[in-house]
Amino acid sequence: SPDNIVLIERLILEEFTKFVKTGNEKELAQAKEQMLGNNKISKEDSQSQMFELIYNESWGRAKEIYTYEKNIKKVKLEEVKFLANQLISKKNYSFISLIPK
């Protein structure tokens, strides 16, 4: 409901803050594993794979599809914490809510 938008934004920012303070390698590894697993599942469907190729090609990044796994595995805990902290401290983010009328 529209009344919950502020609450939801606050909860999301609290999770970012919590990760900056206490996030660890195990949590990062789990997140990476989930992202890679979801990506592999999405590629089981040829239509989804085609959409991904078209989408990435429209941004000039079609080759990145083939390096996705390698790039995810390269992400370091310090990098994630740094970016999360940047979002929180500088309020450098966009928040979009799709709510029914």
C-alpha cells in the first residue's frame, strides 16, 4: 500500500547499512551463488536467452553475457561494502514505487 513506501525504503536502507557493518565473505558467496544460479536457470529457456542477448546488444554489451560468471566471481567484499556505503551516505540512489491507484 502507498502508506508502506517510506517503511519499505527505510528497511532496504537498513539492510544496506547492516551489510556495510557486518557483511562477510560467506554472505557474499551466497549472494554470488544465487545470482549465478538464477542466471543459469534463466538461460534454460531459449526465449529468455534471446531476450537477454537483444537487451544487452541494445546497450552495446552483448559480449558481457559470456563473461557474466567470471565478472560476478571477481567481485570483492570490500567493493560491495564501498558501493553500499556510497548509496547510503550520499543518498545516491533512485527509489521507484509502482502502486495501484
